[in-house]
Amino acid sequence: MSGPHAGVLAEARSGPASGPRVGVLALQGDVREHAGLLSGLGARVTRVRRPDDLAVIDGLVLPGGESTVIDKLARLYGLRDPIRDAIAAGLPVFGTCAGLILLADRIVGAIEGQQTFGGLDVTVRRNAFGGQVDSFETDLDVPALGAPPVHAAFIRAPLIDQVGPDALALAALPDGRVVAVEQGALIGTSFHPEVTGEARFHRRFLDHVIARS
Ligand code: GLN
């Protein structure tokens, strides 16, 4: 189609024609929540399912879900090594919950053979709060994001047991246990901002994407 409305129609079909190009790893988990939030912030979102999809993005979100399943599928689809290499080369990445586990250099409570993409200099403990029934919501102070506190949903959540010298804690529970970290252009949270309508972590991630692209 051509003519004066062609651009408008193309935009209506595929989202904004400009804005940061980001991917959401779409193998399993809460892909739709992240994609909706990122589109609402003006990003152009690609669902990443094949290695080729990585060529058109400047940042990647690893969703919440089940890290063991996402790990297995990523290896099956030939995505693990390209994602690992892209992270090592500086790709901005935001991981929530299972996504945090996938970003961690070290995990406790992994299943046999479980691997991560790595990048964050942290040790993450899977299912640190117990099972599904031990899921909870709470308000968290996140000094880097300012007021108001973040309303955070923890769903079979991991904890960050140890923060290595290259990473920085962004948020902790009142007892001091760390639940959000940042390292350069990498952000990881134990909880799910995408399910409570909290957009500030995604905006921070997009700031990293814009700064690096
Ligand atoms: N317990 C899950 C895992 O190990 C993470 C849960 C979540 O992402 N909500 O992958």
C-alpha cells in the first residue's frame, strides 16, 4: 500500500516506527505482560524464538516462568550460545524471577544439568521462599527508583544469596535479603514488576538500551 496513510496504517499494525527495539524471550512464561508493558512505554517489541530474532533487537527481557524449562528450550532452539555471547558483548538485559535465574552466574537449587546464560555476578537461590502457596506481595523501597515504593509480587521467587563485586544491590527485603540487582546494563529482580503494573524497572532497562544503541 502507498499514499499518505500508508505509514500510519503500518504503524497501527506493528507498533511505533521509532523507539527502542527490544526483544522478549518467548519460549515460556509471562511474555505477554512484558511485551504489553514495553509497548506501552514506546518500545518496538519482538518475541524472540529463533537466533535470527536477535539480529533486530538492542535489548532483551527474560520473563518470569520456569527457568528449567526456558533453559532447556533455549538450548533446543539454538538460542543459548547466541544469547550468552550477546550478553557478554554488552546487550542490555532485564530478567524477572526465572529471568533473573537465567542471568545469574551461579545458582543454588538447580536441577541436574541446569544452565544459565550468565552475566550477573550473583548467586541466586531458586524457590527460596518455598512453593506456590508461599507467594506474596509487598512494598519495597528501591532508592535508585525514588518514591513511591515498588509494589512487588513474589511468585515461587528466587533470592539473591550473594552479590559479587561487579554487581550492585538495588533492593532488599526489610531483613536485608537482596531481591534486585544491577550490573552495567543488566538488571535482575526476584519479583515481577510486569504483573503489578510497575513500569520503572522497564523504563530503566529502556534507558540502558537507548544509551547503548
Ligand atoms: N521458581 C521458578 C524457577 O525456578 C521461578 C518462578 C517465577 O519466575 N515466577 O524458574
